[in-house]
Amino acid sequence: MQLRPQKRKKIGNFLASSSLALLCATTSLAKDNESPASKKNIPPSPLTEYLSPTTSAHKSWAEWSGEVGLLGYSETKGRVQAIEPALLLNAKLSDDQAWSTKLVFDSLTGASPNGALNSEQPQTFTSPSGSETYIISPSQQPLYNQFRDTRINLSTSWTAPLSRLWKYNLGFNGSTEYDYLSLGLNASLTKESEDKNQSWSVGLAYTSDSINPVGGVPTPLAQMRSPSQGVLRSGGSESKVTYDLLMGLTQVINHRWIIQSNVSLGVSSGYMNDPYKFVTIFDDTNSATLGNPTSYIHEARPRDRFKRSLFVSSKNHFKTGILTVSYRYLNDDWGLSSHTGEASFNFSLSHSWRLEPSFRYYAQSAVDFYQLALGESQQIPQEITADYRLGDLNTIAPGLKIIRKLEDSKELSLILRYYQQNGDISSFTPVGSQIGQDLIPKTDAYIVQMHYSF
């Protein structure tokens, strides 16, 4: 059995933003029944209505709202499939105190790349447990087809005012799966201006991860061995800690326009490897077998990482609908830099129906230690990965959201999205039998999400 927390994170990152960003970068346009529009004697805008959370009309110790969702993710060619039901509950208490909790369950199956290079020869790999082997046919991408994983994630937060202009938020999140446990704490502080048109936020988050790979932690750079020889292990488990700092600003320009920006810093230390990824060592000297794999080694990544990112977004209400655009830049000391741009337009078809087409583009440069494969005559570096997710790549993701307004502020929505990822092999020069091979096959996926808000 192979479990791949990094694969799950790739999908998770694409589908939802971090809890810290939600805590620090989001602000309401109306508080204490005194919105910026009312202060300026401007009629309320549909934008304000669109951004304001829906609440239940039921009167009890709290005003309740929430959302039930179901996500389906499917990669083509028999690769990863995922089902993710989720439940979000919000309780608004008196004095602007609020509690929120979210429960998510992930179930993933299918085939996942093991990092090795395609070859015109059949390839035999040892499974993650080290107890069996699997064979890849000639010219096929090396995939481990027994990929199975389930995850349960719980996050909860509490928000309350410190004064008329200050409020705080405290949160906890935890997720568990077969070979991975993650626990985190976060806190943020927000200050609004006197006219409530501007708010500043600062947030901190701490995450502790425990990694328990199937069969144990493979020794970095160790050569893959057969089950009879036994996989070289450096231990049974590893750990990682991450600290994040986020500073954000939200500014209401007028009753039809709001902008948002934040800067974040992240420091991680500990085990960063994917324990299920290999790097191909190939023959680069013999003309008869030039390019053929001769062995495979386990990857090795640095044990420290420092990330920096900048995010800006704008939401405008026009007569025809609401336009949202955003841009995010990220780089780190591994040498990776990325650009993410996203735009959506929400417009009305009738009193009850709305449409929201969207488009997302992502591009990144490779980390400094990324090598698609390594020649046998080359010296093995201390740090190396062939994981295409850390290489040069770009993705596109067009989507469409269909929204149906129901009675009592309830809402039903359907999101359809297509996802395509393309790798870039320009940094690698194929030789011999590698020439003509599809060394980084593109990834195509379809995503369907259904949401019921109440």
C-alpha cells in the first residue's frame, strides 16, 4: 500500500485556501449594523449583499449558518480519484462573538507517479512496504497503482471583539491519515478604522506534522533494493514543524469596490522528502544501452525551507455582475518561484439563478535541486528530486459555478472545473533510448463540487 500525503496536499491546496489566510485576510463589510455605505449615506450595494454571510432565521442562543459540500476529483488514464464530503457550521453569538468549525473527509484511490523516468524497457520497482514488486510496461509512465489514502480533517475557530475596533481569532486544525498526522494552532488580531472602511490583520500559525511512511522512512539517496535484500531505512517515522506569519490589509474603496492584500512568511524545518519518490540513474556512457535505467535512488530534499508570498485581490460590483480578480506571487530559498492569477465574474440570469465563470492560471520554476534523471557517470548530489511537482510546470483551470437561490437565504450551487498540468523538460536533455519518450506526461483532471448553504 502506498500513501502519499504530498499528493493529497496538491489537491487540497488547489481546492481550498489555508485557514490562516481565511482568518487574517477576510473582513466583513458590515458590523454593528453600521456599514461603510450607511456611514456615507450611500444606498446598500448588491456587492454588500453578495459578500455578507447568510444566517438562519431560527432564533436560539446563536444564529446558525453553514454549508454542506461534496467534491469529486478524477484524473484521466486511471490515475488519482478523490471523493471529499465536507460540513461547515457557523454560530454567531451576541456581542459579535462567533464560532466556526469544519469537518472534511477525503478518500483517494488510483495510480500515482513514483518519480522514475519512462523507459523503452520494462521496469521493476519495489513497493513502498518493501515486501513486493510491480512492473511497468515499456514506454509507460511509472505509476504505483495501489495508491490508497483516507484523511479526516477538523478545524475550528473562535472570533470575539476586544473593543469596538479590535477583534481576535483563535483556531485549531488537525488532520489524520494512515501515514500522516498534522496538528496546528493559529491566532490573528484585526483592527478596523473608525469609519470601518479599512482593517489591518496580523496572524500567526504553528503546525506540527508526524510522518510515518509505510514500511518506515527510506534512507535518502539509498539505492532501491529488491524485497529479498530489504529496503534501507533510516527510521520508522519523521517529523516537521512549520511557522507562518501573515499580515493583511482590506480596504473598502466605495460601496461597489473592495480590495485586499496580504504578505506571508513561512519557515519549515524537518522531514521534507516524499518517501515514495525515486530518481532514475541511467546509462550515459555505453552507446548500446544509452539512456536505459540502471538503478533508482530515493530522493533527498533540504530539511529547511523559507517561503515568502504576496497576494492581492479586487472585488468590483458592476451593473452586470461582480468581477473578482487576484494574483499571488511566491518564492522560497529552494529556488522555486510561482505566479497564480485567477478571475471570476458572477452575474444574474434571473432573480433566482446566477452564473460564475472563472479561470485560473499557475506557473512555477523548478527548485535548484530538481533533476528529471541522473547519468551514471555523474556524481550524486546531496539534495535531489525528480518530483515533477517541484519542476518547471504550468496549469490552467477553467471553471463554471451555477448558483440557485432558495427561500430563507439558502443557496444551492454546482461547480464544474477542468484542470490541466503541463511539465517542462527543457532543463533535461534526453539521450539514447530516452529520445521520443513522453518524459513528463500532462495531467488532466475533472472536478465537480456541490454545495448547499443554509
